Amino acid sequence: MSFRQFVINNVRRNPKVYGPYFFTSFFAVTMFFVYALLVFHPEFKDNIDSSSETMSYFAMIGFQISQVIIVIFSAFAIFYAVSTFLKTRKAEFGLLLIQGINKKQLVKLIFWENMLAGLSAVVCGVIFGFIFSKVILLICSKILALTETLPFYFPWQPILLTFGVFGLMFLVISFVTSFTIRVNNLKALLASQKEPKKEIKAAWYIALLALVLIVTGYGVVLIFANRESFTLPPLFTGVILVIIGTYFFFSQLLVFVLTRLRKKERFFFKRTNLLTFSELIYQMRDNVSTFFIVAIISATAITAMGTSSAIGSSGLAEMSENPYAITYKAYGQDAVSKDIISYTEKTLHNDSYKRAQGHFYQLSDNADTFYTFLSIEDYNALMGLRNEAEIKIPAGTIALLPTDNLSETSLKKDAPKKIEFQFSNKNILLPVEKVVPINRFPYGTGSSDMPNVIVLANQADIDILWQESEARYKKAEDNYNSKIPYSIFHTDDWESTATSAKKLNSYMENWNEKNQDTTKGIFTGFESLAVQWQSMQQINGLLLLLTVLCGAVFYTFSAGFIYLRLHSDLKRDEQQYKMLFKIGLTKPELHKIVARQLRVMFFLPLFVAVIHSLVAFLALQNLLDFNIWQNVGIVIGIFIVVQAVYYFFVKYQYLKQLRRIMK
């Protein structure tokens, strides 16, 4: 048998060693290829057309940064994986040295084994990505809400880039790791599996510090994640505290709890608890880093997917933008042009559309305080568009309408009881009857004393205030009062209006070019909820591709870490359970012990990750009006199901391996 055949057979006959290494590398290569497929697509930038060119620029930059992140993380993860399973093969290397292989040949063997497994993953990842590139482009077009599907093209640049980057990465890793095994001490190599591990010593004050750091981090995130005092530095500080606390949680607090349980004899010596908890404590030195990495990576992936899922909802668009399908506001005019209304009706050509029109009244008093009014009649017409509750207020009173989150929060805390309008002839005092629910349609208008708050009043009261305000101005050029007419078209199926809205937007651009007069302030504004939502979808799609695909790579590697952690102790476990079987351990007891240990390994890091993510989602919910918990529940449920399936698969394979020695 030639040396080349020996290398190939070593890789082919060790699927449990090289399988996770190949699969995780294959997945990372595929995700990298997906990013490259989009970056080099000749029509990608042109198809992101519902936002500014800035978004297209940041999309390209974001994809390139994600590629760098994948490569860097893959390099560290693969190096860690290779180092781990090389340590498990020390006894094998010792036997090879006894049989006559020299140190140079052993280094060469390790180098070419790693290169063969790595390049196989690159080739398979590129082939897989190329075969499914059309499907990948279709999915990405849907995620990014592109107006036209990205066509297929021959991705020779992504192929060359993927081969070049990962080929070089595996070359460097193979070269470095081939020199990490020390072969000078043959006796140490042969006895590597029998070397006992030192037990971790846990200090109660560091265990307590873990809880303090995590709780403090949670508190910082929740306190500063609100609409009034949202700032990023405290949030980052909170996240860092949680990460440090998580490490101490696994390295100190968990060990401290396990050692305390070991001292409780009634619990520790009950049935198989002695074997279960002794083994957990014994393996903690190796498991700490795995638990920590898996928990942080899983928390990152869950938070990224949950956030992307929540902000991609159409309900969020209705609650964060002007909630009506098509909106016109005419500045410097008595009404929205009849030509615009006629063209809109012709373009929409649907009897199910509801229409409302009215005026905003912007006026000021002698104290130079300006206010924006909307009549109760016009407000109720707006409510009828979405079948919302109408209101009535007594004559001589007003209601306040917030148009953004800050104004809504401010009015809930401290709404004025009355507003006094000061005029030359008299002062008019109007009590505040109520504060109505938020509506973002009038956003951008408001009052000088109450930013982004509209005053609702009966039309008769508005007419009186308007007359008193107009009387203040002797010259027309000094008069800053204004009426802003608007016209709205709405349908519950507003998501389907995107195509019509783009036609209307083009028409309005042409109309404003012909009729706009900056000296007289003549201009007609146009808004489309469908176009705004599409823009949000594109931003969300970019976030999805930038974060979730990276998170999927991280999660795949974390699953590989767990598998490698189990495999590294498999031979020792086989010997241990073989001796226990000889002294009376039954198969059901073996099943119970292994199931307990695997449940801790698989679900404890996930449980910690879910808790971290829930705190992040609580912070996100504080910033939004839209209920995100349904989306969050789905994402967390998917992670739990995937982890459970992986757990049962690994448990079956692990027990199958152990049962062979108990026959």
C-alpha cells in the first residue's frame, strides 16, 4: 500500500473523526459561496431599487464583511476541531512510530489527511452551491423582496474566490496542526488516553460573581433599551457583562453546584446519581469551553433570527409607518389636484378602496406658539378607513393625538389638562378631554410645545381659533398660518399595491417637476405603505442574510464541537462502562446515565442561550409597539426541535457504540 492510499484510507475509515470536520467545513464553504454568488451577481445592485443607493452599497459591504467573519470563525473553529481530534489519536500515532514510521512521515501524514478532508469539503461545497445556485438566487430574491428575480449566471468568480480562500485556509491549518503533536516522548503518546484529568476547583465568591455579572448585564440592557434613553454603549457594556458572567457560570457556578450536590449523600448515592454526577464533574474541565462557546453562539443565532423574523412582519410596517395605502399631502394648495385623484383612481381601478380627505390647520397665537389641528370629523373619517373606533368630544374641548412613540410615552406620563390660546381680543381655554391612540399618518407635524402631537377639536372650535389667529396678521406675507389638504386611498390588501404605487410615484415626480413652485411653497407629497414595507423587507432581508446565515454557520460548528467532545472521550467511556457492566451495571441503567449526561451537554447551553435571547427580545419589545413574541416563539421552537433531533440522533449512535462492549 502506497503512502497516498494510506492517507486516503485513514480519512475514509474514520468517519466519526473526519465526519463532523467535513460537514461543518462543507456548510461554511456553502454559506461563503452564497455570499459570493450575490456579491458578484451582475444585476444584484440594480435590483435593490426600493431604497437609496446607500442601502445597495451597505449590502455589498455587509456581504463582504460576512464572508470575512465566516472565514475567520471557520479558521478558529476548524483549528480547534483538528487540535481536539488529533489529541484523541495520540495513542494511534504512538503505534505508528513503533511500527517504523518516522517523525517526518507522521507530520506528512497529518498534513495530507487534513488537506484531503478540507479540500473535499471545499469541492463538495462549491459543487453543491453551483448545482443549487438557481434555487439560491430565487430564495434570496424572495427574502430581499426584489422586484425581479435574480437570473442565473455562471459564477466563475465566486468559484475561484471560494477555492482560493478556503484552499489557502486549509493549507495553513494543515501545516500548523501537523506540527502540534509532540512525538518525542513515545511513552506519553501511548499512555495519553490513561492520563487522569485534574478536577476544576470552584470558589464560592467567583460562582456568586457569575450571577452578579449576568443579572447586572440583564439590568443594564433592559434599563437602557427604551424609547427615551436608548444608547448603544450601555447596551454593549451589558452584553459584555453577560458574556463574562456566562463563562464563570459554566466554569465556576455549575462546578460549585455539582460539588455541593456531591456532598449531599442521600442525593449523591441514590441509584445512578453517583455515576452521573461524578462523570459530569470529571468532564467539566473539557466541557467548560464547549458549553460556553455553544451557549454564546446559540444565543447570537437565536437573537439574530428572532429579530429578523419580527421586523420583517407586515404588521410592524403598519405600526411603524403611515398606516394608509396611498397618501397625498398638498402644500401651498387648497386641495389635492383633481388630475392626481383621477390618475390614482384610474391606476388603482378597484372598488374596494376606501377614500378619505381633509385638512390640517397650522396656526399660532400671540405667544408665537403654533399648533396643528385636525377636526374630529376628518379624524373619524380616517378611523373608518381601517374600521377603527370613532370618537366624540364635547364642544369647547380638545383631544390629543400622538404621532410617534416618544410623544405617546410623554402624553401617557404627563398629558396637559388644558391648553390656553392667547389672542389680542381674548384668551381661549380648551380642556383636554382625552388622549387618543397613536396614528403615524400626520407625523412631521405637531405643536411647538408638544412635538409630534396633533390637537383634535370640533370643526366649529377650529374655525373660531383660525379666525382669531388670522386677525393677528395685517399683511399676507407675514401670515404663517396654513391649511394642508390631504387625500388618502386605503385597502386592507395594501401589500398588493406596490406595483401601482411605483407608477403613482413616477407620475408624482413628473407632476411636481411641472407644477412645483418653491417660492410659493407649492408641492404635493406622496407616500405608499407598500413601498415603505418593501423597503423594510429589503433591509430585513439583508439583516437575515448577514446575520442568520452566519449564525447558522456558528450553530453548525457548535454542534460539531459537541460531537467532537463526545468522541474524544469515547474510548475512555467504553473502558469505564465495560468495567461497570462486569460488576453489575444493566443496560437500562447505562441508558439512563448516558441520557442524563447528554441532556446536560445538549440542552444546558441551549437553555442558557434561550434565557439570554429572551432578555434581548424583552429589550427589543420595549423599543417596538408590534408584538414580537409569536415570531420569537417560532424561532426558539425551531432551535429546540433541531437540537432535540440532533440529541436523539447522537444518543442513539453513542449508545449503539457502547452496547457493543456490553454483549
